Amino acid sequence: MSVTVPLLLGFDFGGVEGAVRAATGWTGLTLIFVYSFLITFVLPLPGEVVLCPAGYVCSEAAHLGLGLSGAPLVLLVIVVSATGKALGSVVALHLGYNASHSGVVVRTLRRFGYQPMEWSRSTLVDLVKQYGYYGMAMALSVPFFPDTISVYAFSVIDKDYRRFAAAAFAGGVGRLVVTIALFEGVVILA
């Protein structure tokens, strides 16, 4: 399953996803980190693709190698990907929080009939109050749901970089673990 998303200026990001699927060696591990970093705040691509070089999700993918196999390789990919997502979430937090509190952005949205601060407070504040950063981590643990939506939704509320990054890291780990569990369940049932 390949996802091709035309974005800014018609650029096709399907090639980026393909490069991650075929990632090998230390360069491939670096590519997984960069990809995970970017999908958190700018690329609307599936985060689960990083499991391909570890032998999950994709049957046609190259094997990452690095002298590791099985659980140690999967664990390394999960930690590298989650770390990329944590750092990417800090960038998204900075961008989202500043944009949502920018006078120019708020005034422009109000001209079009939107009340961004009121909306975020009325809907997201309740969610954050009820579930806090655990809610963000759980939202990021949902396989095949874009990270950018959850990250930017939570970025308008709070500006605690450490907790935000920790929730993104936990959500990144959770998503890949859930994906592996789903994949293993499908393989067992097949």
C-alpha cells in the first residue's frame, strides 16, 4: 500500500515514503529519524512505514540490517522514530502555539467568522483538562491517523515543550507497538 500525497506546489511525497520503505544501514536509520521528524509537523504521510525496514508492515521492503534482527532491530527503529516524532512535535508546538496566538492570524480568522481561541478553549481545553498529555499520547497511538492533526490540535493549548515531546514520544512508541500487534494478529489469522 503506497500513499501518494500531492502537497505544496504539487510535490509528490510518495518517493519519500518509498525511500523509507527501502532504507538500509545507518543512513536508513537516519532517514527513519528525519522522516519521523517531518511527518509530525509537515508531511501527511503514514508513520507506520518506518517499520518496513525492520521487517514489518511491508513485504517488499529492504531489511535495515545493522547486524541486528528481530526484537532488537524493531526496538531500535521504534526508539529512533519516536525520538524523531518527539523533536518534530516541539517544532509543531512552537509553530502551532505561536500561530494560534498571533494577532495577525487571529484577526484574519475572525474576519472569516472563526473564533480560534474560543473554539480551542471550548473543545480542546476540555479534552486536555480531562486527559492531558495522556490524551495526546493516546491520540498519537492510533495507527494510520495523521500525526499532524493531533500535534497541532494540542499545540494551541499549552507550551510545555518537555511534556509535549514526552507525549509525542510515548504516542510514537504506542502507534508502532499497536501497528505491530495488529500486523501480528493479521498474520496469525491468515
